[in-house]
Amino acid sequence: MEGLKTVIVAGPPGSGKTSVMIHAISNLNRIGIKTAVVKIDCLATEDDLRYRELGVPVVVGLSNDICPDHYFVVNFEEMHSWAEDTGANLLIVETAGLCHRCAPGIDRALALCVIDSHSSIKIPEKIGPVLTTADAVIVTKGDSISQAEREVFRSRIAMINRKADLLEVNGLTGAGSEYLAELLWERAEPGSVDQARLRHPMPTAICSYCMGEMRVGSAYQQGVVYKMDFPETDKERTEAVQ
């Protein structure tokens, strides 16, 4: 098999990313495709134990004080090299969903977004690049809502990203995971990470609080700081007239 293929799996917390990928990897194992997994989380995770039960190489990265997607990107080249050394055909990177502004997509990797259908019907509109730049969107937990609700949810996703493949996978039973495994292998393309580019800029995070500042107040705020606009109050209008 030619070259290492890479898949990046992202989405909000609790959406079922690990469960879905466990089933997909099981299907890949059955057809002789070797996978390696990198799990990125914030403070702690036990998901690597679940991946190890499948007999696949796995590494955990904990971002601690920084955004997990920033952490992922600065380590991506090393992840790719490690996966190549394991002899894997497919590298799967599962990155933590810290906020809806996540932007982990890379042009040399297949980008997946996992969304929980139990979340708000408006959640697709609130998710940023993790959804808008995805190659495929996986909807989970759809078995406990009505067909009409599923269709509305799917249509909301399609309005945000019309180009992405849209599929439903049950993280408990594995229903739909065979098609997902096929998509992972056929849609991902082998290639080097040299000159790879992000699909969208990362969220800005350069302020005094990023550097460890703990005092609250404008006097202590430096760097990139966005202030809210508030409507004029009656008191301010009265003072302006006087």
C-alpha cells in the first residue's frame, strides 16, 4: 500500500468521536488496514485504553494550558513521522473539542466533524471551521430521536457545508461504521506533510491572560483584547445633555 494516509477527527465534547472511531478501526482491522492513533485532549483521558484494546499503536498528547488544536498543529509533523515508523497505513488523529471555533483541518488530511444529534437544533450554525471545512460530517445518537428530527438536523448541517459527505453512525452498536471505514480509507490520500497548510486560521489567543495574568481589569489587559459594545444608557444620555 502506498504512503501514509491521515484523518483528523474533531467535534464538540461528548459527541462520540472515540466510540465512532473505535468501530471504524475495527472494520479497518478486518480488511488488513493498519492504523495508528493519536489522541489529543486537554487535562486527562482514558480513551487511549479503548484504542489499545484494538491492538493499534496509540499516543496521547495533553495540551494542558493551551488550546488543544494549537497543540495538535505544532506536533502534527512529529505525529506523522511516528505513525510512519509504526508501519501504519492510516493515521487517525482525534483532537479534543474545546470550543465551537476549533479549526484543526489540514489540506493534506481528511477532515471529519462529529456532531451529536441530541445537541441544539441550532448547533450547526454555532460551529465554525471544524464544520465548514470538513470533508465529512458524522451525526451520532440519532437512534433516539424521530426521523423528522433527524432530517431537520441533517438539513441544517447541509446548509452550513453543502460539499461534505453526511452520514449517521451509532457509537454504541456500530451501525453505519462499515461505510465510515470505507470512506476513511478511500477518501484519505497518501502524502507527505511537507508544505501542508491549515484549512482555516486558528483562533487568536495572544493576551495577558494567555501569559498567566490573573488580575481582572482593563489595567492588566494587553495583547489581542476584544471589548464588547454596550448600548447607551439613560444615565449616559443625561450626562451628555448636561
